[in-house]
Amino acid sequence: MREIAVLCTAFASAFLTVWMSVRYCKMIRDGTAEPRLTTWIIFEIGVVMSLVAYCTSREHNLVENINNVADSVTVTAILVTLLIKHRQGGGIHFNNREWWALRVAMAAFVLWALIRVPWVGVAGFQFVMIVAYLPMLDRLWPERKKSPEPFGNWAMSATASAIACCTALISGNRLAVIYPLRSALFCIFVLWLIKRIEHKSKHV
């Protein structure tokens, strides 16, 4: 019974993540979503290296860490879509804060390459993922009439991550809980920022 619950929740989480990715890529292409390129470059480093660190554990199970697995595919798809969009729009430029965020991500990569301890690696790359939200914060915090991030996409990501937490908890895989828990909490934070913009725009 537990195995069935793990598979069902894993499938539901992966389905929502892929659906979100397809929707997000289409919105980026159409110009209705304007995410920060730096955010997704750092996400790519954090997502892939978090999965690599997790797979070095003897207890690793890709189904039980489905959120990280699905994100490894979907974040890459979103990043490629963004790179194509930016190339068509006149090139790629980073500000000072974005360069610092990229440096932190690369420093974490080098540190992991030297240590190679599963728990340290997985937890450390969650910090990298948190740093990735800083460039996004530059766009979501200032007052504006419309959010550059779509509420529906982040709501789907939050739901997928919450379901993935259930997958890891049901299976009893404590290491696999770290990634979706961080993801769920920060997706909720992004949702709050988007709602904040919507609330302020209605009272201007």
C-alpha cells in the first residue's frame, strides 16, 4: 500500500511540474511572463547539483525525490526558452547583484566538488536555490502595476512540491524531503509577492 501511495504522489507531482513548465515556456515565448534569466541560470546549477549530491547517497531513490528529478528537466527547458528569447531581444546582461548571485552558485559547486558529502551537498545547493530568488526579488518587490511572474505557474509549483514532500515522507526518505520542502516554502513566498503586487495595484 505504501509503495502505491509513493508512486501515485510521485506521478501527480511530476505531472504538475511538467504542466507548469510547458505553460511557463509558452508564456515566456508570448511575452506574458518575464522571469529573470539569472534566477533560472542559478536554478539550473542548484537543481542539477542537488540531484547529483542526492544520488551519491546509498539510500537514493529517484522516485522518492521526484520533485528534484522533474525540476532537472523542466528548469532546463525554461532556461533554454529564456536564452532563445534573450538572444532574439538583443543579448544577455547581468547587473552587479546578479553577478554576485552567480559567484555564490559557482562557489557552492566548487565546495561540493571538494567535500562530496550527500547531506552537505543537498542542503548546500538548497542555499544556492535560495540565492536564485534574489534577482527575482528585484522585480517582484518594487511597486508595479503587473507582476512579471504568473501566479498560476507558481501555484502549480508549490502544489507539486507539497505533494513531493508527501512522497518522501511516506517512503521515509529524510534526505529526499529537503528539496521539495525548500521548494514549497519559497514558491509560497513568491506567491505572496505576486499577490502583494496585485493588492497594491488595485489600491493605486
